[in-house]
Amino acid sequence: MKIGRSSTSKSTDAMRRAKSVLVGGVNSPVRAFCAVGGEPPFIASGRGAIVTDVDGNNYIDYVGSYGPAILGHAHPDVVAAIADAAGNGAGFGAPTELEIHLAQAIVSFMPSIEKVRFVSSGTEAVMTAIRLARGVTGRAGVIKCIGCYHGHSDAMLVSAGSGATTLGHPSSPGVPPGAAADTMLVPYNDVEAIRRVLTTHDKHVAAVLVEGVAGNMGVVPPHEGYLPSLRALCDEFHVLLILDEVMTGFRLAPGGAQQIYGVRPDITTLGKIIGGGLPVGAVGASARIMDHLSPVGSVYQAGTLSGNPVTMAAGLATLRELGRDGFYDRLEAKCAVLEARLREQISKCQLSDALCLNRVGSMMTLFFRRGPITNYADATGGNTAAFAAFFNSMLDSGVYLPPSQYEAMFISAAHDERHIEHTASAAKTALQAAAKVM
């Protein structure tokens, strides 16, 4: 199979047609390539680690639907599960046993979770978690970290990362001041900043909300002891700790970031992988907390398509694969090889002192600035023009990275040695292209 980009005429025509009926030609802003220039390839299919666009160009995919494709695209067991479920009906607005099975699988992987509520997106999961925390505590305030992205609900579009940063709008018009008045901001990886806020506003704060690993300002890992320190602070001030694992849940380990970093949150939000590539989100916590949700408790939440049987089947098939012996060890081994090969190329280029490669498990970001990168201010201090040059050179060579400096690239179980070597070779040329604009 030939890897690389040649003709783009069909994608160009598709973008022209898309712009006439879709805002900016896309349904999520980062896809528009505003941060890197040019126009996006329109994807026709995906198999394993390869996606193919409408022009027939093949790319090694490190977008992975922004996380869900941990098994690669169109995994046969997942496809079969989707087909079987869809053959029985796409949705009923009524309970199905598949919801039980997937919830049981999640509970078995994550000790902090006793009960689950499925929703339809990560945004909805975080929105529900915040409402739940406020309902449990009777308080309104939520502390979030600058640059962490927790979906596009009004209260969370304050100093948000991800596409909001990519497009230069960390906050958004249309969000009334009152909607975000109870959102308090602190730098990521700064325990003392959270202590100061809690000391001043302890009777007002319902929860501290944080990503297990920041993945929406590029990959930024927590400092050693950071998450356990937040747990201790939340206990001290009697507030809830919400760990946003929409991206990291089942991506980094069977028990997510909370397993890796040894922290037990009060509430966990999940998404991405638990839908096997289909839209999904979930909130999980102890039975004591979860039973505040309706119909048992008075905190209202509902969703007609929540627990959709096709999504539940896809997620269950995915989690079964992830539960096989040695899955994460094998994934970590290939990610380590890719990191090593990229570092080799970086060490040989004239930009070596001006780059920082961050990796946690199968998530990785190359920052075009000197490291370390530990928070939002660090992450946004890089050379985005150099990243754009690097990105477009990689795309021409058939390596599809997320089209933003502030997103994570994702490695799947389907990536193999050939893909890694091609990626490293492409990076050599792409770093030369980036050097010209540094």
C-alpha cells in the first residue's frame, strides 16, 4: 500500500460543497485546518492504522477520532458487534441489557466507580458531573485549570484549551457572564493555587475539576504527586474531586489515569473509548453520590439516546479487547519505540534545543518550543508557524497528525513497525521544513 498524498482535487471539491451547507465546511472547528492552513482531506474509510481519503490517498492515522480508535479503525469484533446490535434496532428509548453489561465492565475496571450514568458525549458527561457535584454539596463553585478543556458547556468555556485555543478564542461569545461566574481558574500543576482558592472560598466550592493528563493544550502530564495532592486538598476542604477521563479513560490503562497516578476521584467522567468509536459519554461514582441523580434522587438528568444499544455493543466489544492479557504492555512498548525514533530525528536536527516531546502512554505531542511544558502558559509559548510547516510536511508524506499544536496524537494497537519507521522518516523531512520558519 502506497502511503502519501498526491491528488487533492476531490477533497477540495468536497470542502467547497461542504462550506455551502456546513458552517466552515465542518462540524467541529479543529477539522477546518485553520491553525495549519490548507484544506482537510475528506476521509472515505479507515482500516487499522490507515485512513484513506476521497482522492485515494492513504495516511498513517494519529488522530484516531481524537482517542476512541485505540484498536485501530474498523476492528472486526467491533464492526460485528455494531452490525448485530443495529440489526436488532438502532434505539428504543427504553432499557436494554447491553447497558448493564457495559456498566458492569466499567465498574470492574475502575474501583472508584460503583454506578454509571451513560450520556451521549464528553461535554454532556462533564456538564452532568458538575450538576451532580453541586447537587450533592449544595454549593455552586467549580475550580478548573487554565487550558484544560472539559467540553463546550457555558460554564466550562472559560480559558479552555483544545479547539478554543487553536482558533484564538479561549472563551466564547454567547456565554453570559453569569453562566461562568462560579468557575474559578487556576494554573495546571499548581497545588498551592488551588489551596489559596479553597482557603478563600471554601464554603462556595462544590468541586475541583481536572483532566487526568491534560490533553487539550497538547499532552501535559501531571507533576508527581499532583493528583494525590488534589485528593488530599478536597478531603481537607470537604469538596468533591472530579477527574475528567473522557480522553484518558481506558486510553492510558485499564483503570485510566487514576490507576497510573494513584488517585481516587469522587466523580469520574468518561467517553471516547467506551463507545468503540460511536458518540458516548458517562459519569461514574460511588452509589452514595450517583443516587442523587434522578430517578432515585433529585438532581435531574435525562437523554433520549443515552445508552443507545449500538453504542453500548461497540463499547463492550472494545473493552473486551482491552481486557486481554498484555494489551497495554504491548501498546506501551510500541509507543516507546515511536517516541525513541522521533527523539532520534529531533536530536539530529538544528531545532533540537527548541523542541519538547511529551508522551504519556499512547498520547503524545511535539511542542515547538523549549521544554519542560508543564502548564497552559508553557504550552502556548511555542512557534505555531513551525508546527504548521511540520504538520503539512507530515501530511504530504502520508502521516496524519491532529491539525493543531494543542491536541494530542494517539497511537493505536494497529500501528506496527512499518508505520513507526515511515513516521520517523517523514519527521526528518518535516523537521527541516519547520526549521525554515523558526
